[in-house]
Amino acid sequence: MSEVERKHWDHRYRTEGARSNEPAAFLLEVAPRIPPRSRVLDVGGGNGRNAIWLARHGHDVTIADVSAEGLTLARSAAASAGVSVATNRMDFDIDPMPPGPWDVIVDFHFIKRHLFPTFRKVIRPGGFLIFCRATTRNLERNDRPPRPFLLAEGEGWDLLDDFELVIAREGWSLEGRHEFEALARVPDQPAGSDSE
Ligand SMILES: C[S@@+](CC[C@H](N)C(=O)[O-])C[C@H]1O[C@@H](n2cnc3c(N)ncnc32)[C@H](O)[C@@H]1O
């Protein structure tokens, strides 16, 4: 599956380039909650539209993605913007999660359900997961993404069961996509939990 995805995305980035360099509207909405100079991991970050915006706003950002072509676009866009982002070509189906602790993980339009318990472990207590993914209702108005890459309605809440939900909602966006969006916080450690 991953090799198929890698070829698909490499081909798409090579032939179409970046579809958008604009950060996601939901990222802009929640950005004021991100502490200054956060260490951020953008999973499946592709051509870096969100990562570069975060780097321009003072964060220390790493993009992890299976597509070398997408990461090349991201490095080039970062250089044009005069910022630096780290890039990590990796396959989340096979490779271990880049070690934390991360202050924030950003996950836009990339769904690997098995990663959510790991997100919870590598984000520091009090840190955030910012997540956005289309649901199956999106197919009522859009052909893509295809069903295997969509959340079932209500599934977002289940995936984030171990987080504190600051924002969690599902509905039609202004751009006409039916999406689940969440700002999820890793609970603080109870006092004394790190002592024997
Ligand atoms: C729909 S794009 C989203 C890109 C970016 N998050 C955004 O919102 O613009 C999905 C991204 O996931 C990456 N991807 C797909 N399968 C992957 C895997 N197994 N491991 C790492 N990245 C993967 C693709 O290369 C692609 O860049």
C-alpha cells in the first residue's frame, strides 16, 4: 500500500507541483493557541503549505512525508519564503514515529488510524494535535478523496478518545468539503505521576 501511495504522490507532485501554498483555514483559526517557538511535526505534510506558514511564525517545524517530490517542493518553497524547515522522508506504515516530545503535531488531509495512540505518546503533556480530515459525507459533493481515505461520520471523536478536545466539530466547510476538524490536547500529567 505504501509503495503505491509513494508512487502516486511522487507522480502527482512531479506533474502538478503544489496544489496550494496557502495554509489551511483551520490551522489559521487555532494558531493563536500554539505556544511561541513550538517544536512541530507535520505528518504527511507534503509540499509544506502548513509547515512553512508555521516556520514563518517562529516555530521549529519538521515535515515527515513519504514523497521525496513533495519534500523537494517544500524545501524550495521554504527557501523562497526565507525560512528553514526540516524534512524527513519516511513511510508511516513502516518507519517509527520521529521521536518526541513534540509540542504540536499537525495532521491535515492524511489519515493513518494506527498512528493516533502514538501521537498521544510523543506529544508532550499539554501539547496539541491539530487534525483535519474529510468524512464519507464529502462524497455527496466531491469525488475525492476516495472512501478508504475518509473518516466515517463521528469517527474523529473515537480516534481522539484519549485527548482533551478543545475544538472538535464536523460539517461543511466554506470550500464545500465535509470535514472533521479538531484541536486536541494531551492531558497534563497528574502531579507526582513521574515519581515512584
Ligand atoms: C492529501 S496530501 C496532504 C498534504 C498536506 N498535509 C496538506 O494538507 O497540504 C497527503 C500526503 O500524505 C503523504 N503520505 C501518503 N502516505 C504516506 C505514508 N505512508 N507515509 C508518509 N506520508 C504519506 C503523501 O505523500 C502526501 O504528501
